[in-house]
Amino acid sequence: MKRIALFLISLSLLGATDLCAQSSKDLGDLMRRGDVYLDPGTREAYTGPVFARFEEGVMSERGILQDGKKDGRYEYLYLSGRIRMIETYSAGILEGPTETYFKNEQLADKGTYREGEWDGAYEAYWVRGWLAERGSWNLGERCGDWISFGQTITYPACPS
């Protein structure tokens, strides 16, 4: 009897999320009104996992929509299936870390967004991994000292 009870508890703990998990929807199957995606059946803002595909049928992007807008980690892919870019959203606005990768999987750039603008430390790299640029942003404006393609450029000081 204990074995059956433990088995049932294990199943409920391990499988409950899978049984209730919402399957991903193709963005092409949703309606778009401005920057909001709607469920075509209900015409309500869609909430749940989404994806899109290239014409070849390979996944091109994946992420989550909350109230019809990108929310949380969102990934864009190359045709090869490798990650091209990772962005973070809050209610459809870029908010948080972002990284872009070359086709060879080397990091191309990384930084952070706040309120949809570059904000904070930023680095960009050449395809072979060498540093191309390093500096800081303040809500979309370069600030402080930047190393840019081998030269140091000074912008107005960053707020502290």
C-alpha cells in the first residue's frame, strides 16, 4: 500500500506540470493588433509559450507572451537552430540582460536594457572573440570612458 501511495505521489509531483502545461502556439496563428498578440478564437490577449518558424520550417524564435506581449526570456535562432540573440522583456518592453551571438556561437555583444533603452555595462566583440567595444550606457546615451575599436573615447560622466 505504501508503494502505491509513493508511486502516486511521485507521479503527481513529476507529471503535474507536464499534464497541465500549455503547448506552444505559433505566432503566425495568433492575431496581431499593434504590439499585442490575440488568440483568434477569443480575441483576447494571448498568454503562454510561443514560437515562430523560418519558411524552411525550422524554429526562428521562442518565448513567452503575457497579456499578448513578450515577457521574460525570449530567444531568436539562426536557421541552424543555434541561438542568435537572447533578450529579456517586461510587458513587451526590453528590460534586462541581452546577448547576441555570431553564427560560430561566439558572443557578439552583451548588455542590459532598462525601459527599452541600453543601460549599464556593454561589451561588443569581433567574430574571433577580440574585444571591439566596451563602455556604459545611461538610458540609451553613451557615458563615461569607452574603448571603441582600439581608441578611448570619453563621453559625459555616467550618473552614479
